[in-house]
Amino acid sequence: MLNDMKPIHVNVAVIGAGTAGMGAYRAARAHTDSVLLIEGDVYGTTCARVGCMPSKLLIAAAEAAHQARHTEAFGVQVKDITIDGAAVMARVQRERNRFVGFVLETVEAIPPCDRLKAKVSFQDANTLVTEHGQLIHAQRVVIATGSIPMLPPVLKGLSAHLLTNESVFDLPTLPTSLAVFGPGILGMELAQAMSRLGVKVKVFGVGGGIAGIRDPAIRDYANKVLNEEFYLDASAQVKSVKEWAGGVEVHYLHRDGAWQTEPFEYVLAAAGRTPNLAGLVLENTGLQLNERGVPVFDRFTQQCGSSAIFIAGDASNDIPLLHEAADQGRIAGENAGRYPDIQPGLRRTPLAVVFTDPQIASVGFNLKQLNQQFKDRFAEGLVSFEDQGRSRVMLRNKGILKVYGEHGSGLFLGAEMFGPAAEHTGHLLAWAAQQRMTVSGMLEMPFYHPVIEEGLRTALRDLNHKLRIGPPVIERCMDCGPGA
Amino acid sequence: MLNDMKPIHVNVAVIGAGTAGMGAYRAARAHTDSVLLIEGDVYGTTCARVGCMPSKLLIAAAEAAHQARHTEAFGVQVKDITIDGAAVMARVQRERNRFVGFVLETVEAIPPCDRLKAKVSFQDANTLVTEHGQLIHAQRVVIATGSIPMLPPVLKGLSAHLLTNESVFDLPTLPTSLAVFGPGILGMELAQAMSRLGVKVKVFGVGGGIAGIRDPAIRDYANKVLNEEFYLDASAQVKSVKEWAGGVEVHYLHRDGAWQTEPFEYVLAAAGRTPNLAGLVLENTGLQLNERGVPVFDRFTQQCGSSAIFIAGDASNDIPLLHEAADQGRIAGENAGRYPDIQPGLRRTPLAVVFTDPQIASVGFNLKQLNQQFKDRFAEGLVSFEDQGRSRVMLRNKGILKVYGEHGSGLFLGAEMFGPAAEHTGHLLAWAAQQRMTVSGMLEMPFYHPVIEEGLRTALRDLNHKLRIGPPVIERCMDCGPGA
């Protein structure tokens, strides 16, 4: 590692060695040998350490417990289900550490002379300074500093019993009870998983949002279904959260109308994450910053204004998803590497998945965007999975799917789903959207039988009828097989 | 119903009221009011009565038992798992009857004057005669008589303890033991489901085939994995199967090399199905028949030669899958309805799924076809799911996927998979193939993280490298996220 105090001169400095930063480093390195990857914290990506991977591991355990509890209807009797909280967390941590290990291997494979472990800030647009005063002169800079959890005001001041996604996966065992603040993506995934693992869970939200769902009908449906498992109030009134030796006490207005005080072992702050830019002193760059303090940038080149500074990943506050961070990182790195030859990179059709059960998927234009950009010229098709054949066979027959299409062109525009196997249907739909398929064209594709995708077909037929392109949906149409 | 003995004159007669026949009836009815739907057996499709639906119901129960048995690794302890065989079969039958009920409702919705319940045979190409001697003069005929189970020679003569797919789902409870003859699609689905439901299962096959898998590497892998659950010899030597009061005795050469005699409560004949054409006396039509007695027909129009006879569904011996039967039925019905204006119909990219665990999916050109039609100009990409991130998170990390592409064009040609969620990946790939996507184009589509589809991406990258279009696959490439 570079750690003498002589100034460093590089073509490209990448600040942050997470998903976006490592991608940017690799892409820039294809254009120049002079790239420095700077990390101010521990190595290992948000995804591997405190995001996608540990949450999916916890969800896998929850799914196992949930499935074991619901075998009776199939003629399979299971008694005596015990959740070993320490064993659950041990697997989460062991496997998480393995994934983090892969990241660390990748970091280790980067030549030490290309790496610097230091917190840095901008002295000017081409000069960084480390916490120890070392100067880095960089012709181009990629900002890829990621994000940090936001703390809702009501949780300020809590300490030992306050968890975030950065600490929850390190618990030695499952808590007995958990108050989750923020029914966003992470909040809902963790709340449901904890609940299924026997933790008493209550979820408190502000503003009514649930896991990023845009369509009110789907959000209401999800709210109803999730409330069958645990208390979820997406528009909660919480007066105070007080900490004591054994946990916290939440003073809130119960949805039944009465104020009450309820103890929990822990509170989980899951009110989202915010770009981690505070320490960079971006004011010194001369860049134009938006109202959240994020440099204004072009999302196809990742360039900040017309500067030689690029931004990528969660730091950009664009779409905080791993595959988007990877794309942004690569684009930023390529443009930083071949600067001043700036080229737009591939941005894919939006696809977001929430790994609750049922799962949530959002594809392409969401309802808010449609109402802005396609006002009066889009239609929606709908299917319920409650009577969908294969879903019912597996007793996973909960959920709805909406698909959106454009009048006139018949183009498929987007979809939102709360239903079984939404992660897979989400891919099918995102690929269709990115290829600019029409709804009619999608209906010409194969649908096997009996599969959950047949529910999608019903929704597409409904959409094509609403677009005045196809005939009405025939209920229990036998050309789709029984129970399609 | 028509049941007087005066001759009937119709524009279109459809023989068989299964999936293909009902589709043909409906399509023909759009062109002419004079259509007669003839059924010689019970109403209700093969799919609903004895095929897709009851098998998926049994598999759902088996999956529930299997999942409950494998929670320990997640930190969830389950003791005392009991399979209530009567309850398992009761749900299978209750839900199956519900699906059959939908079919019967559809039949009931057809005007009685358009229906005839009778076995018929051809007197000449335009004349049918019922078992009671009633004549039906039909300007056009659609043959949609479906298929019947084939009985392997070694099982000839068995009676009370011989099951086929037509009887197995009516058992009042699960058998204690089952010898399955035929490791085809139905055989493997039922063998694994029965085994997971506590039935002692052994599977005997001829010729080495397993569930229609074409790629030897995938077949070998499946053979190994499935043998970890139950005895499967796809190239078995069975000398005799003798029936006695309590079951059967199978005398066979065990794979360990010793001949042995083993008792089973039942034997299941699962050696495939054959077109149900014997009673039609097709010789009287003057049609050219192939070596299996099936009329030679055009698979895009379903027309038999240049006649006014069309054939659809399992009777055609083309692709015995519900969605293919539905397409064939619709095409046959449309062409019979508007005869002599014959038009080709939409045939979709081949997609077959086997609902074992791991599942099997085949898409587009299979390896046999590739070796014939794309010899020396295709390459294959491979991924193993054993180390695939999300699959491992869920402990579903078994399986391999091969994808095939064309040198020069870079077109995606087909795929075969034995692995997790293959039914969903199968759809994604079949849609890609039908749209003639290139492998590079597929790699531009979104892949979420962490998902099983990331395994597909690895295989596609490998394929593109083998096609000399893309770079080598980077192991644990971090631009895909940890454990992609």
C-alpha cells in the first residue's frame, strides 16, 4: 500500500471500494495503468456485508420455518418446530462471511500499489487529501462512497438497543421482539423474516409507503396480506421510543385507536439509506450539488456536469441496487479511464425485487411515471393469483399483478407485482420491456402449463383487451389448460 | 345431445373433447355454426384428470415433506414429520376434481346440439360412424383423440397391482412401495414425489434415458443426484414381474451386480403414452400413415396431406404437452372451419419442463438437433449451480445449465437445464429464443442480485466466450455482486 506522505499523482482516483468502486477501478484500468482505489472504511461491499446477502440468508431460514409450519394442508404433519436463534444467526454470519471473503479476495487481487486505505476529501476538483494530510493529484475522480443508514428522528439518542442493517446481522441470536421503523424494502424483508422466525415484530412507517410499491391497489393488498402475519402500520403515529436497560419502550397510537406503550428488545432503524458524501467536502470541487448534496450528473455517462469527476453507485442516489451500482461503476470507470472521450453506457430497464413472501417486483415505468409521461394513453391489465391454478396447487395463491401498456402502439410499458415467484416473472417482464415488445408479441411467446407465468398471460390478455387490441379474457379459458 | 339415429350432416366434426379438441371446436365455431364435438370416453382432459394437475398436486405435497425434513441447516429444528397418505391423496383428488370440474363446466357451456357422446370410426374420409351405427357426414374432420399409456412387455398380464397415470391418482392412500417402469417425465416426477412422501421407490428404465434429457453431461448429473434419493437404473435388466395377492415381485439385476427379487406393493407403468388412434379405422380415410399409424400432417397447418382431415394434440404424436395441444387444436380448428382456405398457425419455440427437484427445462434446439442441423457451427456455455450464490443461500445449489449458440451470428439457439427454478429460467430462455436474441443481446438485459438468473448470466458469458465474441468468464467477478 501507498502510505508515505509524498503526493500521489494518478490518472484516475476511485473513492470507495464497494460494488461501484471496484467496477469503476476495473473499467478504468482497461484504459490506463494509473488508477488508485481508495477505501476509507473496511473492505467488503454493502451488498455482501450488510445488504442483499445476509438478508437473503435470514429470509431463507424464515422460509424454512414458515414452510415447515404450513404442511398440514398437503397431508404432511409436522410437530415440534424449534427455532434455534443462535444457529440461525450462525449460518447467516458464516455464509455472509464467505461472500465477504470473495470480495476481499477480489480486493487482494488488486496490486497493492493501486490501493490506498484512507479517508479522503476534496481540496479542489483534481486534488484529494487524506485524513493524514497526504495529497492525491488525480486527473479524474470517481466518487463511489456508497450510502449510510438514515435514522428517523424518533430514534435519535438510542444506543445499545438500536439496530440498523449494519448491526442486525451480527446479533449472536434472534431477538425476542423487534420494533421496525420503516416499512421500506429492507424493513419489510427483515420484519417478515424475523416474524417467521418467532420474533414478536411490529412495523411502524410514515407516509403509508410499503416496500416501494407504487400502485395503490397492490400496496393495499400487500398491507392486508402482510398484516395477517405481523402488525404493520405504514402511517403510524409514534410519540416516543425510550431506551432502558432491557430494551426499548415504544409509545404509539395502535391502529385500534388507543395509545399504548409496548416494550421491545430491539428497535431496527430501516428508514432507508442516504448517500455517504458528508466527509468529501464536495463544496471544494465547484460541482453543482442538488438539494440532497449530491453532484448533478448524467445518468448515461455518470459525469458530474462537464467536470472530470464521475459518480456511481449508492453515492449517486440514483437507484440503490447492486446491478445498477455495477453498471454505473463500469460506465464511470470507463469514462474516467478514457477521459475526455465520454460515451454513454448501457442502462437497463428498471427491475426491482423485494424478497418478502409473496415477493414484490417492479419493472419498467412505474405508475407514478406512467401518470406523468403516458397520461391518458396507457391501460392496465390485472390478474389475481388467488385462483391461479399452479399457485393454488402449491398453496402460494396470494397476490396480484398489474401490467401496463401503451394505447395505439400496444407496447408493454411496465408492471408491478406482489405475488408468487415475482423475482422470476420480474426478469421475464424486464427483458420484454427492454426489448420494446408489444403485449401481442408477448402473448405469442410460450407459456408452459401449469405455471405461475400463466397468471401473467391472463394479465397480458386483460391488458390487450383494455388496449382494444385483443378480445376479452375468457374466464377459465380451456385453451390455457385447467386452472391457468 | 344428438342421439337419434338419423344421419348427421355437419361442416366440421371434432373427434375428442380434450384440450386439443375443445380448442379446435372453439376455433372452428368462429368460422361456422355447424361444428360437432364428439367424445367417446369421459369428459375432462388428460391434463386435468390424469396428467399435469394431479401430478403437480402430488409434487406439492412431496415438496412440503421434503422441505420440512431439511430445515436443520438453517437453524430450524423439526421433529416428528408424519405423512398422512390418505390426507395426501384426498387433497390430490379434491383439487384434481376441482380442475376437472372447470373442464366439465366448459363442456357444459357448449350447446348440447353441438355435442355427441359416442365412439366413432371412419367409414370414409368424410363419413364417421358411431358404435351404434349412426352416420356422421362431415365436410371436415379434426382428429383429437389424445393418447393412452403404453405398457412395457414385462408388465403385460399384471392386473390389480398395476398402476398407470390413469389410476395412480385414484389410490385411496399412498402405497408402501412402488416399482416405477420408465424414467420418463411422468415416471421421474411421480417416483421422486412418492419417494419424498415416504414410499419405497425403485425406478427401472430401458435405454438409459432420463426424463427426456438430451445432453449426456446433464443426464449423468441428474442420474447421480436423483440416485441420492432413490434407486434409479435407467438401463435396467428386469427378468420378470410377478403378481401375487399382496403385490408384485420384481426380479432384476441390481446395479451392484447381483440378481435379486424384491417385493413392491404396486408397479407403475410410466413408459410413455401413444396416440389413441386404434379405434378410428384410419385405413378407411385413404390418408398416408407413418410407421406408428399416425396420419402424415403439416405441423404448421395440422392438415393431413391435402385432405380435409386435420389432427391435433397427443393424437398427432408431435409434442405431447398441453400448450402445444392447445396451439395445435386452435390451428386445426381454424383451418377446418375456414377450409379450403388453409393457413399456417403460430408454433412457438419448444419449451419443456419436468417438475422434479431440481427441475428440468429444455428450450429451443436440443443437442441432438444441434448436432444434426448446426454441426461444427455451435458452441455451448455451462454453469454449475453448486457454487451459485442465491442457490446456495437457499440450499438449492444442485444442478447445471447448458446454453447453446451459433458461431458467427452469435444467436442463442437453445438450452438444457437440471437445476433450481428451471421452470422460470426455461420461460426466460424460450422467450429469448423465439425472439431470435443473440447471446450478447441477452447479456444486455437486467439480471437482479442475488438471483438464480445470475447463474444463467454466467453460462451466457461462457457461451459468448466460446463463440469468440466475449471475454473469458471471470470467476467470482465482482461486477456481478458477491456469489453471483
